[in-house]
Amino acid sequence: MLLFRRGIHTLINHKIYPIHDRQSLTYDKLILNSRKEFISTGCLYLSNFLTKETLSIILNEINLILKNSSENLFKSYVQHTDNLYDTSSSNQINLNEIESSSKTIIAFDQIPPESLLRKIYSSNYLIDFLTDIIQIYPKLYPSCDQLGALYVNIYRQSNKLSWHTDHSHFFVNLLLQQPSNSNEGIFQYKINKNSEIISRNDFQAGGLVLFNGRAYPHRVTEVHLSKLSRINAILTYDSNPNHHLSDYVLQKFFGRTIKN
């Protein structure tokens, strides 16, 4: 694939987001504005981050996986509290606090090596860009996890992601497809449990989202009748160069573990 051989700046709208030109004044301004939005709201949204060509190719890659390997994809159904990583047994949890979430997952080891998603994920330009915005860690690394380093969430009819907070200070989300019904599959969050719900109806395919999931409860509303699924990719980075998810997390969210 010729596009795979191109530099990262050709896969994104580099005139708006010059992440390949870290020494430029335009890059400095981008970091300043992006960091200000991320710190003040907990949610940075960069619209049209991917080019239309890149987005189209990635969606074709995903549709090919769905066509050829659908039976191997994990149909996730998880019951959880507002803490997704809670390891308490069911008899220790107040039933009134239990939420449920469901989706189909394409794990990292199910994404072809030549995929543009992998190229974008492993880009040092993108990693440096995110590091400059977050400024919590001196350096970020791609996760070494064979399932959760990079994965795709697909929300079909009746799927949703209920209210929860994350373990990590941030997550990186590439929006690849929005539901055809604009009032479904909406990303929402709150400043705290009792505050007003903020709905991001402005999110569009091709955008990048950086969100502080540890600080702010968030969810994806249910997809009811939409013929188009909500599709997004989660890019996992960590300050630990040897980052792996625990077997508990892998089994809970991917339905399997990796045997060494």
C-alpha cells in the first residue's frame, strides 16, 4: 500500500495540525491552544485530524476485518460500577450501582500489520505531540500489550458504554464513524457525578479526542436504530515502556488473555 509508506504528515491534515514540525511557531501555538482546552475542560477535540483519504482507507480496513473475521471478534458485555477496573466480586457491590456496557471489539492482534491505524499509532510525531499537550510524563510509549495497545470499538444497535471513570489520566480516541442517527452514540461527560451532562454532538468522523477519563465520568449513549455503527479506535500510550494490561482486564474487556 503506497499510502502506508508515506510520512505521518500526509495521513493527517498537516496544514492545520503540523505535528511533524515540532520546532515551528505554528506547532507551538497548536500546543498552547490544545493544552489550554485539555486542562480547562478535560476534553480536547481536534476536528478533521485525519484526511478524508486516510479515514476512507481505515474504514475499508475495518470493514474487511468485519467481513472476513466477524466470528473471531469479541462481542463484549460487561457489568460494572462507575469504576470499570473494580475487581470486587458481585456480592460485594451494591446492585443499584451496577451499569452495563456492550460493543464489538477488534483487538490489536486482529489489526493487520500494514494497517494505517498501526502506522498512525506508532508515529513518534503523534506520541511527541500528545506528550507536549499532556505534560504529565516526560515521555510516552506505545503500549506493549498484544490486545489492548490499539483496538477498535464498534457500537451497533443496542450497544452503549455506560457511566464510568478510567484508570488512566487520559485516553486517545480516533473517531472513525458516527451513527447515522445524530441523537445516538453520543459521547457525554460530567465535571463531577452531580453536575450537568455535557453532550459532544459536535464530534465527527476523522476527529481526534484526548480526554481525561480518570477525572471526569463519561459514557457513550445507546445506539438504537442507526444503520451506521459508531466506530472509534483507542490508542493506548503509557509512561512505562513495558506497559501491559493485567489478565483480569484482558479477560474482562477482550474475552481472552495472551499465553506466553
